Amino acid sequence: MDKFRIQGGRPLEGEIAISGAKNSALPALAACLLTDEPVKLRRIPQVRDIATMLKLLKRIGAQVDSNGECVTVRAQKLDRPEAPYELVKTMRASSLVLGPLVARTGRAKVSMPGGCAIGSRPINLHVSALEQLGARLRQSHGYVKAEAPDGLQGTTVQFDRITVTGTEDVLMAAALAKGETVIHNAAREPEVQDLAALLSKMGARIEGAGTPVIRVEGVGKLHGAEHTIIADRIEAGTFLIAGAITRGNLLVTGCVPEHLGALVVKMRQAGAEVSEAGADELRVRASDRLRSTDITTEEYPGFATDLQAQYMALMTLASRHDRLPSFQPDVRFMHALELARMGADIRLEGRQAIVTGVAELTGAEVLASDLRASASLVLAGLVARGETVVDRVYHIDRGYEKIEEKLARVGAQIERVD
Ligand code: EPU
């Protein structure tokens, strides 16, 4: 099993380029199932979750041609409209094919995601929204089976709580439903907006993506299109934190500064210098010890839950300010225990983590438990005294493209070992 061996203590300096967003590329690939014509997607990140999605599309019957960052999908015949357990168990986002499949073929069978390392993440909201669109859904033998032999019918969908992939699933299904669908309490994430942009290029009629109310006027058929995926804001945020934690000077290129607003505000409050260097570039500099700042994770445009672990790593070394930083409400705190093994002072109180900055972290052998937790351990390793070995980096490979190569190019001493 691969590990990262990191020698800490080197400030990162130079330029680091951002890849396409995994969480945008996943629904975009699922959307290719909505048409029998080819859809060409650019800036697809080469990460393991994408490989899993491509495997799933092929299994369903689509033809997939991938050439580096460019992937063309032609979903002419969908012989097996199902997402089997062996794929869903490694990637919950497989449930993104539920909406497109039932809309296009009138049937779908998708394995229920089990509990995973970041807590149980059900798909009940996807299911009830598709029921509202007229699909019949049953659960048996660990699978959700959906049927809509006469097609889906546009309606009002009210989400009880905000769900990103749930919104995406319904958006795709509604694009081919008869009549108008109005989605209330929709997720506003940039990834939802990017999906709407792709669907619109395919002929869908969508208004309001990026707001809590999305209107979709169903069309009989969608067609092929070409689309470039947006930059990965979580990867960009991780590298901004890497620049600050190592007290370096890093230019993060090919990102969308607007998508990183909540993080940038917090980093500035903490004393890091973050400036817009160009339309799609952010520069981060930090020379002094940062100050402690509280964060609360929220849906976009709030502070992303996917950056909480990395920000926690940053705060382990902050100086105590007027308050202790706490992070809430989040159940993804597994990294806190590993950070503590590196010398961090973190107290978990229910859904809050209270971090008291320490003067230094020390390298240790640590275990990655999920994608973003692994990133936080790498960040801590970059600044810890001595050697850190992060085990189970297959988690990080799910969503970060060649992270060790990108970090090494800006001065990190990090290598992948068996
Ligand atoms: N929820 C339900 N029922 C549902 C769906 C969600 O109860 O049917 C709950 C979840 O358990 C969670 C909350 O609603 O507590 C919000 O979850 P959401 O559905 O928004 O998450 P998601 O769509 O499954 C996406 C990202 C995650 C990211 C979250 C939150 C993708 C493929 N995944 O997940 O990304 O953490 O939104 O922003 O877009 C990652 O990239 O590391 C990652 C986990």
C-alpha cells in the first residue's frame, strides 16, 4: 500500500497549477448518460474517483474514450442501467447515475452506499425527489430500484435539507422530464452551476442554478456538447493552506478566486497575506505565526466542509488569539486524533473541535482515514519537525491529482513509497 514520506520544514515557493474539479467532473460524466450523442469533456482530473466513474459508465454500456484530461463519452446503448455494489462501495457519488438512468431509460438499479469512513451518508433525499418526479422506487437486497416506464413528470421538488449530489441528480433527471420542475432548497455550489452549464450546452432549459431555486423546463431529447470543467476549489484551497502553513510564498494558478471567498477571508483574519495576482490566480504569503480563527462549516458560499481538516492542520500551529478556534458542526474529525499524534492540541467536544495552537508539530507515522483527512496530514507533515509517513494514501489519490509531484515542484520534500 502506498505511503508518503515527508521531511518537514521547507517553505513552499513557486507556482502550483490547479486541476479540474473532481466534484464537478463526476456529475458531468453522469450527465453524458442523458444523450445518445458524444459529449466531450475537458479538464477531467486524473484521480481515482474519476477512474471509478469511467468504469461505471462503461459497465452501463457507454463508450468512453479518454485521452489525458479530455474524455469523450457516447452513451448510445445502455444495456445495464445499474451501479453495482463493488463500485458504489468505493465511491458514493456513483449514485449520481440514478437520475440520468431513470430519466433516459425508464429504469435504474443503484446499490445503496454503506456507512463509510466519514459517517453514514444516505441517499434518501435523492430517492424522495425522484419519487416526486413520478418514478417508482423500491429498496431490496441492498439496492434501490427505480422505474418510470412512461417517463418522468416535472413537478415541485422541495429538499428537506441541502444536498449537493441530490440537487445534481434531480437536475439531470428534470432535464428530460415532461414539463417544468422547480427545485426548492437547491445546493448553490459552483459544481451545481457547472453541471447546469453543461446541461444547457446539451439543450436543457435551466434557470437559477447557483440560487436556492432552480427551474428546469424539460425537453424531449438532449444532444452532444463540449465542455471544460471548472477548477477544483478544494484542491486550490488545500494549496493555499500549504503555502501558509509552511510560511512560504505560493502562486496558485488556474483557480477561481471567487469560489474560495470564505477560506480567503479566514486566512486573512488569521494573518496570512492572500492576494489576487490575476483573474485566475491567488498568491499566498505568510511569514509570521498565524492567529487562531474560528470556523463553522456550511454549504456554499460558506466555509466548505471539504476544507475543514486542512484548516484544522493550519490552526494547530496558530498563536492563541482572543478565542480558541473551534470547528463545527462536522462529524469528519478522524484526522484530529492523528494530528494529535504529531503534537497538536485538539479537544473534541461533540460536534466541535477546539484547537489550541502549539509551537511545533513533530513528524510521526500517521494513518489517512478519508480524502480530506489525508490532505490535512500531508499539510501537517510539510511543517512538522523531522519525518512524517502518511499511510493509506489511496484515500488522497481519490481526489488529488499527483499531489506529491505538485508539492515537490514547489520545494516540498515528499515522496511516494511502497
Ligand atoms: N444527506 C442525507 N440524505 C441524502 C443526501 C445527503 O441525509 O439523501 C445528508 C448527508 O448525510 C450530509 C448532508 O446531507 O450530512 C449533506 O450532504 P450532501 O448530499 O450535500 O453531500 P454529497 O452530495 O454526498 C458532496 C461532495 C462531498 C462534499 C459534500 C458537501 C461530491 C461528489 N461530493 O457530497 O465531497 O463533502 O457535497 O459539500 O460532490 C469530497 O470531495 O471529499 C467530498 C466528500
